Amino acid sequence: MLWSCPRCGEKFESRITTCSRCGSHRGESPTAPAIEASPPKTCPACGSHVVEPTAEGQLHCGACGRDFPDYEDWVRQCRLAAYAGPRPIAAAPTGEPATRPRHLKTMAIGLIVLAPIFAGLAAFEHPLIFWPCTALALLQAVSGVLLLRERRIAGRFVRLAAGLSVLAPLPLSAPYVLFFEVFSRPNFTRYFGDRPDPASPRIKHLVMGWLAALSALLLYVLIFVIPGALETARRWNEPLSSVLGATAEVSGYVSAHAVQRCGEILMILVVLAFWARINRIGFLAVSSIALAALLLVGGPAIVAPLHLEYSAQKAADLEDVRHPATLLRALSDPDPKLRVAAARGLGTLGRGVAANAPALVHALEDPDRRVRLNAAVALSRIDPRTVEAIPVLKEEAARPEERTAATRALANFGPASRPALWILLENLAVDDESSLALAEIGLPVVPHVCEALGDRDAAVRRRAATTLRRLGGSARSCAPVLVDALKDPDPKVRAEVVAALAEIQGPKALPQLLPLLEDPGVCEAAGAALCSLGEREGLPPLKEGGAFLNALRRPALWDHLRKTLVDGEVEGTGRDILKQLATKAAMKLDLQAPGGVELSAFRRFHARGEKRSIIEILNALGVEFILESDQIRVLPTLEARQFWATWLSNERGG
């Protein structure tokens, strides 16, 4: 009994259940091929049954002696040919089989040893990367163990561990680039059963070029653009957005080790180049993730500082605008920097825009602290009667430069800023401008400043003496305390006390000043004070001259300016005040000094109980001036020093 294979037509005995040619099973299901008896072979010529087996596809009839083809065998061969036709021909093996790479055990032990070293060194690099590096160290140890046992997946694990390790800082990740390169060689990939599928050079070079260009752009932004934006934000006291704040932290980390960061990016590109010759899909996937990460980090890192710089530039341009209507419109702009710039711009216009003071008074209630502070500073220049600004100046100044601006504004308010007296006294420890503001308040500050001469801080004592010098004759009651302060252990304090005594007592201070010419700590200050009083005894200890030598060089003009009193308020920029003083003294003004901060800044000097002389205001302005027969020459500091050095040399030589 035989059964016929339905796939290839081969016949088998009933005891055989699987086709030996095609592997089909006869099965036991109802649809399985039925077992049938082999039909007898019949000669087509005589009709005799042939029992002899088939020989080369032919049957031989024993009755008539004729040969005829075996039809059933022909059908079977046709079925077999139809089955074998569509099957692919197996390729013959090419090349030699992969041999075991050398030093596998050494490399495995190296990975296991490097793992704890990697984790340990990561702890000293930066706290942000400690845990990621620890996870990488664990992956390195696992890959080392798999490699030591020569598992088939060991090659993939080693490349994974080495590829991720190059994301760590440069000193930690350098050895793993070598591991990745070694395990990317053909012999290693064949030995561990990997099938290399390299990327085409065109795609590889295109992707690597984009990665290199975007990495260079991001490094440039983090190292150069972000610090500039942070400086702009600091200059405008702008609170950092969440995006810019996070980018600033990354920028600081990158800028601290810029060379290492460049090396790390180069190593990442090298590893991706190795990856491209192993696995095309993996290379494209990782490169796409890297491109997306660069765009995700670089996009906000570029947009945020550019937006900040753009708005800051608009605000800076607005400060130079001299059109009040434009500034008033900007005072209600949504951007607080523009409102700050508008307030500053209105302040530079001074009394000329006093009609717009109500808009600045309204700005005192602005939700942004910077706007409130700058509006108060502007009001001190536009309308010193607006006392609503004084509480803002007392409370809103937080940073050192803001405290300085607030103190100058309080000085512009003059006696009206008396409610801020205690804040100004506290600022004597940190700010020289507080001395000027206290002097502008006038007589009420005298007892408090006199008490500050006994402070433990030498800077406070020095600034207190400066305040008394600026108060002039109003501080006569402090003369005994100043005489006691001549024994101060700090020479800078004693020098200011000497100048204050000369300004307050005038010629009456000669008995206290003359003995100080023998004191090495204050001899030069005593000499300057004596020269300002017209005493030539002060010349010998002088090392360099100053405007006080006009009292010896032009005594008549010096006395004229000392006796010419200013009984009203003097305000404006330094240039404006100098022109007013020259007009008051009936003299010409030769202004040769460059327009620095001293001459371009707004100043106001209030009328006190005692009228001020032109000499006092010139000294308060801090300019270097030389008196000529009919003019006041204001020179740059360097030229003035050269002039007085020559004059002193001639005087001593004569």
C-alpha cells in the first residue's frame, strides 16, 4: 500500500508519514492523502500486466518484448520539477570562517576594572552627571562579564556601553572610543554573529556634516551669546525666564571647560562614524535623535537671548529719545524694560518736561519694581517737590547700583529727603553718594553725622568727615569732635578730618593744621588744606597738586570765587552748572574736559541756611579747574595733573 505526496507527487509506503523530498506530512486528518494500492502497469501493445520495476523511466513487457514509458513516473517527475523551480538556490559560502579575536579576556577585564573608576571619577566632575555615570559604569561592568564569557550578545553590549560612555566628560570617556572602534572591526562582528549593514557614504557624510555644524553653532551660542545675554539681563536687572535660566546653567557648565566640551563632541562624531559602517538603521536612528536634541536645546538657547537682546536694544535706543510724547507712550508699553527706559529718558529732560510729572507719579505704582524706582529718580530731576517719590527711593533699591541711583535722587530732593535720613546714615558704610545726600539735607543731619565720627567702621568715619566738609559752616558745632578725630588710627579718616576742619573753620584751623605737617600719615592732606587757605607752608609735603593750588597761584580770583555766593538752587548736568557758575562770577568758561560721567550726569545743589560759594560748588562737582585772569579752565584729570606738577616744580625751584 502506497500514498502519494500532494506537493511533489512522490510515493511512499504506508509506514512512512513524511515526504523525504519536500518534508510534507501525510497526517491523520480526514483531508490527508489516502493510502492506495499501487495499480498494475499495463502494456499498451498487448495489454499484459508488467511487474518489473521501472528502469530509467521505461518499462519492459515480458509478453511482447516491447519497451514503453512509465506514465506515472513521468507525472511524478513533472510535479517534482514544479516544486523545485521557484525555490532559491543557496549561495555557496564565501570567505574564511571568523576566527576568535585576540585579547578578548584582557579587554573584558579592562571593562570590569574601568567601570568603578568611571563612577568614582564622575563624582568629582559635576553633581549633575554623577547618577548617569554610575548607571553607565554598571552597564560597562555587565558588558565586561558578557565578554569574559564570550556570549554572542557581548559585542552589542560592549558597543552600547562604549557608545553611551562617550557622552560623559572627556577624561572619563576617552578609553571607550577605542573599545567602540575595536568592536566595529569585521573580524569582531563576524565572531559575535553580527551582520554588518553599513550606511552609504553619501548619507553618512550628509548627516555627519549637519551634526558637526549644529554642534558648532550650539557651542558658539552657549560660550559667547548666552553670557552676553546674561550681562544684558544683569544690566537691566531683568529676571531670567525659565528657558534662559536653564540655558544659563548649561552655558556656565560648558564655558568652564570649553576645550573638553569640544573634544567630547568630536569623540561623539567619531563614534557615529564607526557606527555608520556597522549598522545603517542604528546610525540613522541615533543621528536623528542627536539632531533633534541639538534643535531642541539650541532653538530656545538662540531665540531667548536674541529676544532679550532685541528688546534691550529697543530700550537703549529709547533712552536717547528727546521727544516727550514718544517717551510718554513708551511709559505704558507691556515690556518693562521700555517703561524703565522711558522713565530714564524723561528724567534726562529735567525741568523741561515738568508738565509730564503726573505720568511719572502714576508710574510710581507700576507692578515692576524697576519702573517704580526709575520713575522716582526721574521725578527727583523734574520736580523735587514730588515727595511721593521719596518712599519709593527708600524701599525699592535692592542692588548696589540701584542704591547709588536712589541716593543721588535723594540728594536731588535736598531737605525734602529728611524722612530717608536713617537709610542714608546706614548707607555710609557702603556708599560714598550717601555723604552728598546727607550734605544736601543740611543742618538737621549735623548731630547724627557728628555721632558717626565715633563709629567702629573706618569707612563710616571717613564718609562722616566728608559730609561735614561738604556742610561747611553749617557744621561749626562739630569742630571740637573733629579736633578729637585728628587722633583717629586710620590715616584716611584723619585726612578727611583735616579737610573738613579747613573748610569749616577756615583760618581759625591753622593752629591744628600746622603741627600736622610733621605727621607722615596726614602731612599731604594738611599741606593741601593749608594751600587752600592761602598758606605757602603747605607746599613742601605735597607730592602732586590740585585745584586747591589756585589759592596760591591766583589768590585774588580765589577770594573772588570764595566770596561770590550762590543763594538759589543750582541744577542740571555738570556742563550746565559750570556755565551758570561762570556767568555768576562774570568770568568765561573754557571747558576742555571730555564729557564723562561727572559732566553729563544730572546734579542739583540746594540752597541751605548759609549760601554756598562758587568754590564750594566747584569742589562738590569734583572737576579739575585752573583759574586764569578772566576765565575758569576745566581740564581733563591727566592734563590738570601735568599742569600742577610743572607749577609745583617751578615754585619749589624758585
